[in-house]
Amino acid sequence: MEMPRLGLPCAGSPVWVTSVRPVILVVAATERELAGADGAATLACGIGPVEAAAVTARALAEQRPTAVLHVGIAGARGIEAGELVIGSEAIYEDAADGPLVPGRVQADARLLAAARRALPGAPVLPIGTSAQVGGTKGCTVEAMEGFAVLRAAELAGVPALEVRAVSNEIDEPDRRRWRFDTALAALDAAVPLLLAELR
């Protein structure tokens, strides 16, 4: 028996209605950064822009989520460890704004508005991406995967947003002074708030 197609029903014919639950894919470089996303669809994309782009693109092709929330820890200039930052855009600083390589991806406006509601005290700033620690010069916040994840999402037509918890000053050479535990605790607390608002 052939299932009726969706559309205007004939008199007396059944209408099959399916509801699709939105799937938010939470992406981070490492499994540890995904700890706050318990119960959500998650992806550890690996460290650095090349690995993150490749792994994220494959996952988007296979899973087709309705949105991507990219989270993780980051370095910053003049922002305290444990502070959260919402990315207004991801900037690929390794491309140095060259004419041949895309260098910017804007955050999805709807996701950005939801993140502002979830984290009203978090500043909204561009987040730079570089394969090298200390490789960003024009951004206050630096990470290694943001542009790669958001660009993969952009090419797949999936809305995306980046949110980071600061762990260190970008130019601090002594990694013993980096506050990973503080940043991860802030991230663990923020991700459930973000997911609740985004859903």
C-alpha cells in the first residue's frame, strides 16, 4: 500500500504528519570540552584548523544537524580566566585577509541572539583562529578550530555559533599559569544553558 503524500488531502484520506526534532551538534576539539553537553549530539573534531574542518565536514554530511554549537577553551588578551566569550564571527588569521582564501564567517544571527539570552554577561567579540598558539594579532580572543568548524557549517548550509571560555593570556609563555580547570568549569556550566536556549 502506497503511503499518501503530504499536501492537500482528499476528502476522507489520512494525512501522515511527521515531526522532526531539531538536532544541535555540539563540536569541540577534545572530548573533555564536551563534558557539559551530556545528552546532546557531540563531535570531538580534533585540534587545529585542518583536522577540525575535515572531521566536521564529514560529520555534517553524515548527520545533517539543524545547528552547530562550537565550544572550547581559548586564549585572550585582557580577559580573565573563566570568562565566557560569544563569537560574533570567526576570523582565519592564518589567511591574513588574503584575496584567495576565505577569512571570515559570521555567526548565525538567530543562534547569536539565543546565546546572548543564555549568557547575558558574556561579551560578543570576533574570535581568531590560528594553527599556532599566539598566531593571532588582530583579535582579542584566540583559538585553533573556530573558523574551520564554522566554515564547514557554512558550506553545508548549517547555522553555527562559537562560544569560548578563556583559560590564559595569549602571550603568556608559562603554561603552568594557564587556568585550564577554571575555563573548563565555566564551559561545563555554560553549555547546558546554551543548549536549553538554543532548543
